[in-house]
Amino acid sequence: MSRTTAARKYGKPSKRSKAERLFAELPQSPVRRQPESNNQKDQLESLTERVSSLKIEEGPSPRRSPRKLNKVLLAVEKQPIEATCEEEDQVPCEPDTNDTPQTEVLEPKPEAQPQDKENDEEPVLGEEQFGTSLRILTWDDVCPPGDGIDKIAEASFAEVYRVTNDRGTSIIKVIRLPSPIKPQTKAQVRSGLVDEEPHSEEDVQGELRISEWLADIPGFVVYKERYVVQGKTTVELLETHQKFQKKMKRQDPDRAQFYPSPSRYLDETRFLVVELGDAGKALEDWKLDSEAQLWDIFFLEAIALARAEDTAMFEHRDLHEGNLCIKQRRPPQEMGPKSKGVFGFSGLDITILDYGLSRAEDLSIDEAAPVAFDLEKDLSLFTSTHAPQCKVYRQMRSFMLRADRKCLPPEAHDTPYAKGIDGSLSWDAFAPYTNVLWLAYLYEYLMGHFTGDKKELAGFKKETKEMWTYLNPDAKESVPCFGSAADVVCFAVESGWMTQEQLIGVEDSVLEREDSIIGPREVPREDISEFQEGTPLRRSSRKRPA
């Protein structure tokens, strides 16, 4: 299978194991125990290949003259991807509160048609779902009296809650499976309630697979466990759902309610619940008040995306401010002269969420078919102007069609699987330039939401002026551009903003597994044997600092 990437080369595609392909750790990211090996050079070879063309001197590099960057070219495959996911009722553009080888063409392999079967039967204990046996819990198990639960967002396919108890804090994504709920009341019909459709295994399987491939990459969400929750609601769940809806209505009076009220859950209503580590606050809720935050948030995202490009040929394709979380990991430090570097002073860490629209593939398997959401199924994503990020969706699709940076207007995105320069559009193709588009979106968001000293903002803009020239999607056609997130990271190292030591630095720390904090209620002894049989728990190997 040939692959389409940027023309600029930073090393060759890796054929080593997943662990060996990972970039080294950053001090600003959650530190993990390093693999036992007598040859650390091999562990860092992937990153070294990417910056091997740069002549890094001891200490920060002096400012160099603008580099000669090649333009990005993309040939789009003619065959459209088979649709595998159900259309959503939710307006896609509504903000959620919730290796670069030489350029070549990606020819997506035809995927097997999913069987159009709905399993409306009640699950039995130990039933095989989503590739493994899942625990069957109740809402009383998830949020018993005394524990905390707060609805914090609505993401692709899912409602997002924060759960807190004496075992810790987790984020849970709640996805309704095909199962009955109570019909809407007359008041709910009048209020314009739009029920989010339930989702089958095929709808969410791609996102779950991608989450496993990215679980060990710093900057991506910690996946703990998944299980099925069945039955009626609890008072705590209903109260936080209502509180969230009132908050959203105050912010946007015309906003419709997309997810059914928990008061409508029945004994047979079932959900897939994915439990995640607590990533902190969404960027949209974070106060940006120092220059150090601007540097670290932007480049921590760039580095995470660069690692994921290398590890799984990953594109996020939906990385707006609601899908990037910020957390204060350590106290900030005062920035010194820019000649000594600008990266790593804020003490922040970032976490990238929600892979519902993403694209990736398992590079440990030769000729493995990529996992990619087919964005052609609902073109309202590209025609809507409801939110600022809708322009990025159009920029992505325009690039896939034209292989240049010209953004087509909304009315030009009215034909699914439109013919591009090399045939019908396919989202199966690997086009890491989409990650560059979201980095450009992040850059402009940081500029527009900074509340600190205006002199610091002016200094950041001045220092990054050349980078923005190559990052700007609206630049003139004659201006070269970055082709991937890895290109942006290499530019930062070459510019002296971060050192090689920071990029491949390792901290010693004792680490432990981050397990689920959700446990079932105590059940009678005679019932517990059936629960224990054949229900192995599947957890991510991702670790956290002790």
C-alpha cells in the first residue's frame, strides 16, 4: 500500500516494534518507565532520523535564515471508502464541551461491509462485545451516593462526565448502544429535543482501536477500561445532566439538546462507557495569561502529533479547543532570555481527546488497512459556518480535493465523494498536512484568547513570525508550507526554541498502572461466581507518575 505524505523528508519509515518507534519522552509530559534495553540509541533512533538533517550545535542554535521548504503535494485515491458509521443528528460543527517518505499515492484497500445486524437482546454476563468480555454495571455502580459525577462535555457519539471518589478521578465517555428509552414527553417535543441516535459496535470500534495505538504516546488520553452500563438513572446523574443543559442554554439560547434526559432510561437501556484518565480543563476553559503557556501549549500539541504521525500515521482531523485539555503538572518557572530557549517553562501538560473523526493504522502489521472515519457521510460538517473550526474542516477537504492550500467556500462542498485531482475523494489517505491545519488553528486561537501582558503576546508573535509564514493556510501559493507536525517540531529545534536534550530527555521516576476507579456494588456470594467467570479486564498499558 503506497502512502501519501509531505515531500520534505525527515528519515525513513520505521519497521521496528511499536515501542521502538515511539519518540523519547519530554520532561513536560507524564513520565513513563523506559523499556529495558542495553542500547538506548536504538530506542531514540526514530526521533534521531527526523532531526538528522539538522546541524544542532551545543546549546541553543542561533537564528537561521529561512529554510527552503518544499510544497505539499497530495494525490487523492479514486475509490471512495465504504461507509461504516451511522449519521449523527448532532450538528457536527458545534463546539464540544465536550516518516515522511517521498511523496506517493495511498490506495485504500476495500473494507469488508459491516453486517447490518442490530442486537436488541439484553446482554448476558460475560457476553463478547467490542473484542473482549466487558463488565456489566449499573448507574448505581458508576455513581453511588457520596461519589461525585459532573457532566462536562458532549463529544462525538458521547456524553462526557467527570467521576470522583475515594479511589481517584476519571473521565467517562457514555455512548448509548441500540436499546429502548422512554418516548419524549410533549414538553420535550416542544423544546426541540433532538435524540442522539444509539450507536452500534461498528460506529465506535475505529475510535477504540485508535485509542489503543496511541495509548503509550505522551500527550494522548490515558485509557483505563471500558464496560457496559445498563438500567435506570440515579438522582446524581439526572441532576448533573440538567445542570449542564441549563449552562449550555445560557451560553447559547438557540442550542438544541442532543442527548436524551436520563429520566428516560429504562431497565433495558444500555451504554458503552469508556473510562479515561482525568486530563484537566479543556483549552476553551483555560485562562491564557503568560507567554510560557503559549510556547508550551503549541509545541506540546505539535510534538504529540509528530509522535503519532510516526507511530500510527495519525491524523486527528477535529482538534479544536474542546478536544485539547490542559493541566498544571508542576509550578511554572520564569523565562530567561530567548537565546537560551523558550520551551518548558510553564509547567503545563496537554492531552488530546476524541478520535471520532481521526485516521490511523497499525504499523506493526504489514499492509494493514487504515482506520478512518468517512467524513463524506455528512457534508454539513463542511457547509456549516456555526463555529470557527468549520473553516478547518473545509480546508482539510479542499486540500484532499485540490492538493493545495486554496480553501473552497461552503457551497462547493455539496457533492459527496467529489472528484479531485486523482479521482473520487477518500479519507482513507494519509495526509499529515491536516495536522498542520489544526496547529494553525491552535496558533490563531492562542493569539485571540491571550489575556496576559500585551508585550509578551507581541514578543511571541515577533519570534514566531517566520514559522507562521509557513504555517498560515491562507498564505500565497508561492509561499512554501509545512507538510506535517514533524516538520513544525524540526523547525522549532532548528530555531533554537527547544534543545535536542529537551526533545529526547528522560526523567527517572517510579511509575504505576492507572486503573479503573469504578467498581460494582457488593453482590450476594451466590451471584458473584458468574460475574467473575470469563470477564478479564482489558486496560491500557499507559502509566502515570507515582
